[in-house]
Amino acid sequence: MFADSNCYQIRSRGVARDARASLTEDDLDWADVVFVMEKNHRNRMIKKFRDKARNKRIVCLYIDDIYDPMEASLIAELRFKLAPYLEIPEEMGDIPPCPD
């Protein structure tokens, strides 16, 4: 959703052992805010990176990790759950306006 944004720099990482791209300490150092889909994801991240996660803003979106990547119903739920935190693009591929 934010791949072409001029306002946000994003990284998508996983906390499962078989994640395509696994979360690292460098990722946590880099991030201003970390969004996780499930409470379990947050707990695994904190357990593995206790010191790095201690002072990090972590937002749990409470979205069950049951979707295929970029599935339409996942995108709809992400739009709704991220709206309090980020400017959301109107359509896929649209670049959201930068917040003031």
C-alpha cells in the first residue's frame, strides 16, 4: 500500500522462523513505529529483541494472520486499522498525501 509513498519509508518483516524476510535488530533501530498484526507477533518480537523493543513504539492492529499477501479483504482491514496512524492511499498505487 505504501511502496511508492514519498511520505513513509516502510519495511515488511516477519517474526516466524520461516518468514520470507525476518525482523532484525537493525530493522528495529531503523523504525520509528512498528506495526504488528497480532498480539502474538508483538510478544515474539519483544521476547527475541527485548532491549531493542523496550523503547520502541509498537502498535498492534489486532488482525488475524490468516490472509494471503495483498488479499483484498486484508487490504480493506489494513486501511481501516491503519487510518488512525497514517494517511491511507485512496486506491492501490495512489500516493498518499504527506501529513503536515
